[in-house]
Amino acid sequence: MKLSFIVDSASDLKINSEITDIPLTIVPLNVQFGEDHYLDGVNIREDEFYKRMSNEPDLPKTSQPSPQSFFEAFQKELNKGNEVLYIGISSNLSGTVQSATIGKSMLTEEEQRRVTIIDSGIASGGVQILLNEAIEMSKKEVSLSEIVTRIEKTKAGIKAYVLLETLENLKKGGRISAVQGAIAGMLNIKPMISIIDGVVATIGKYRGSKKGLTKMKEIILEWKSENPEKTLYLIHSFSSTEEVKKEFDELFALDSFPKVIYTRFGSTIGTYSSERAIGFVAY
């Protein structure tokens, strides 16, 4: 039985020429600016999203897809005779996995047995790591149960580090006060956060981007020393890959890694990271 893969748009995945031969579906989250409603990655793309967010006084609202959206995505793949594996954004960050679970319950009992849901405990590039691992195992005709066991093991050790350029969105979202935001702005404070099992924590605050990036470099190189053959997954909210490369150019050569994958935050994570955030996913 063939395996179909489903992720949500908080994975920030773009279907490209490398994965067009994989049965893969992306279920979009919802984005709302005032009275304007969009489907993430469908009728609002990153450039438009970031431009509008910077011009709005209030943060956009994001919400999980409806159970019906997942029901339809599952049903479509099941009707092909396939099994389905959905890897979703951490349930600590969004209600998306819960929505998928309700969508699964709308299927018949026989159909439900062919749908597996995994709470990734992460988002963005972290979901992509798990998905890519599952796809590679599937190509080797590994059973779904073995794939799930491997993914659960990988996700237990996955974590993300992100250096924020600005606290403006945290201020808009009420996570910090206007006074705190103003002081941080005057002092040029750049906080670094970590995301482990969907829990966000501040792990450092740095005077200026360069000091923050230097710390990021230390974390990446320490990870690389233990994982010399692994792909480096960089996550960011810059306008282009070239800008991300430029940020790291003074610190170390990215071509020293076997492969580098760049993932730009979409609306779900971008709402809180704001623009020019940069980080990586350790796994």
C-alpha cells in the first residue's frame, strides 16, 4: 500500500521539483488581517504577508484549518488506496493537530485505521526534517509502523534556535509591554529563543545582531561537530536566501556543510518572529 504524506502550512514547505513525485499535500492555516481572510501560502504569500504586517497597527490573526479541510485531504488520498501520514505543527503552538484529529474521526473506522497523525512538537523547518526522514524511509519500502517509530525518536531530540531582530511583534501581541519594547529598541537588544517540544523560551539577550549571530555560530558549530554529515536547516524571515547567506558570511562558510536548506517563515511563525529573524533546527 502506497504512503501519502500530509503537512500543514506551518511547515513552511514549498513543493518543488525535488518532491513533485511524492504524494504530498499541504493543508493551509488561516490568516486574517482585519476583515480580510486568507489561506496561508494559497492566496497570500510571504512577501505580501510581511509587507502588510509591517504596515498594520495590529498583528494578523492565524488559526488552524477546519476539521473538514483535513477530512477532505485524508479522504482524497484514501480514495487512491493509500495510507496517510500527517505530520503537524506542535500542539503546544497551534490547535491544528487537534483539528486534524477531529477530521480523522469523521472517516469510517476502516479509513481511520489507514491514517496516522504525528504531533511534531516543532514547526517550520523542524517539520520538514521529520517529513524528509519519513519520505526517505518510505522510498526504501520501510513499513509505516517503523517510520512512525523512527519519527517519534527523531522528534524527541529536535529543537530550534531563533535570533529575533525586533521585539515589535511581541509588543503588538501583548507579550511584552510598550515600555519594555521601547527600552529594548533603544538598547538594540536582540533576544534568542529556543523551541523544544513546542515550548518557547528565551535563552539569551544580546546587544546587537552581531553578538547574537556570534552566539548562533557557536551553537551551530557545536552541533556540527557532533553531526558532521547532517544537512543544516536554516530558518528565517529575511526577504531572500542571499540575505541570510550574507548574515553568516563574516562568521563561517556555509559551504562547509554537506547541504544547506533555507526555509522562510510563513504567516504562522512570521506573525511572532517579525522580519529578519534567523535561526536553525538541531536534530
